[in-house]
Amino acid sequence: MFLKNCWYIAAQADEVGRALLHRRIVGEPVVMYRTEAGMPVAFLDRCAHRSLPLSKGTLIGDTVQCGYHGMTYGADGRCVAAPGYETPPDHVRVRAFPLVEKWTYLWIWMGDPALADEDALPDFHWPARDGWTPCPGYLRIGAHYQLLLDNLLDLSHETYVHGATIGNEAVAEALPETFEKDGQVVVSRFMPSVPAPPMHVKVRGFTGAIDRHQHVFFIPPSFIDIDSRFYVAGTEDEDTGIVWRVLNGLTPETETSTHYFWNLPRGFSPGDPEMTALLHQQVTKTFEEDRGVLEAQQQMLTEDPGFEHANIPADAGPILARRLVARLLEAEAAVG
């Protein structure tokens, strides 16, 4: 069960153009494209006539023609042409979804379109921030999105899963402060005078101890914003340190798979393509390590869905996030 009256990332903005893109979101098949004027469009990827995916059809101007019997739909999902009809049948249409382009992403609202409010978008402005450089990526992970949330809200796993990139003993040893505030879950760690992880040595050439700040924000239904800062110990010198955000958009595909949109916008080395390439390689390696863990977890849970996990203190963030989502699901169900 997924929340519907909320925004999800449907695609990176540059993924959608003058071609039909299929993507399954919260269990629903969706087709996306841009009109000739560049407006992004999303509607149900299922012809109202005989259910062929419209993504297997043809984009003609601003309309989509089904590849089975030629039913043709406009950007609002209404049928504009059908064999045997002089006037398009008004009862034939496919469901259109609100789609907003902002901050390098296309955001989709899968619930009641009357409730879609752009002010409810999570604050993911960092990739478009002046003086900052984005580093985006995408993975499809064969696991339920809440497993990914658990993973990002308990970063103590960095010590054991990511020792070659972002992890070391310091993360597991630092107990976080965890709380819920203003409809979000926050998990914060401060690690003073600790060794720099391998990735950060490659990126900034740290030779001694660093002060490491890690603030994780869970924004329902499925967003994680990590404010990460790394300074030479005893300073807060951004000229020699690292200041970046780790943005995570976890869009459920099915009950056992997730679209993972990530971005690592940074406030140093602006526009440096070699730095961006290095970061992309390192982050991709890190998230591929996560993929192995998450997909193995999902396999075990699929085999034994009633298994009850033991919890430890580091699970405080995941537990609060799951409770928050459960309350939101209950509230959404109550209003139909």
C-alpha cells in the first residue's frame, strides 16, 4: 500500500522528451512525453479500448495514437480520434496525472488531482542552486522503498557495507540524535576529530583528522535529504572542506521494487567535470553496494513476509519514519 496524495519523482527532467517513456509508479503504469511546446505530460499507460500500453504506440504532434486500433489521446488524456467516430467519443479517456517540472526533476501526483499543490513539493532546490554543481544518477532497486528508507536513516551501516568509499568505524561508534519535528524525522550525528573515509580523501585530499557532520531528514512519503559536512578538525573552513547534500528520491515502482533518483549537489569545485565524474563513480559504487544488501533483504522477506525483526538503538530513525508513514496512510484511507 502506497500513499497517493503526495508528490513523487517521476523522472529526471532530461529523461522525458519527444518519445514515449514508460515507467511504473506506485504500481500504476504511466507514460510520459513532452508536447511540441515542451510541456511534460503524464497519463495512464493503458488504452481505454483494449488495454495495450500506449507507450507502445506513436507520438503524433501532441497526441498519442494506440498501436492496436488507432485510438488517439490528447495531452489531457481525452480521446481526440477513434475509428468509426466522426466526433471523438467523450466517454473514452485515460487518466491524466499532474506533472510539475522543477529543480531538474519531473514530479508526479498519483492521487486526487484536485489536491495537487506545488507548495507541498519537498525542498530539493540544491541541484539548481547558484554556485552549486549537481551530480545526478538513477538506479532501479529490487526492494520495497521502505527498506531503502531504513538504509538511509540508519547510516551506521556505512562502517560495514561501504568501507572502501564513505564508511569507517566512526559512523557506527557515534550514536545519533533522533527526533520527529514538523512532520519530518531527523537523525543527526556529529563525529569530531575522526579519520576521513576513503572517498573523501580522494575528493579533498584530507591528510589528518576531520570533523564530520551528518544530518538526515526524512520527508514523507519517501524522500531523504542528507546535509553532510566534512572539515579539517577544529575548523569550519569550507575552502578546504566538503559541503554537499545527498538527495534521495525513492519512488515506489511495485511492492518489491523502487526507482532510486539520487543527486549529490556540491558547494565546492563548481563546474569541474573531473570532480563530477569522480563523485559519480564513487557514489554509484556506494549505491551498488547498497543494492546488493537491499535486494538480498527483499528476497528473504518475500520468502518469509511475517518475519519480525529485532531492533537496536540505531533503528530509532527507521522506526519513527515507518510510524509516520503508517499514520499518513491511515489518514488518507479515512478520507477515501
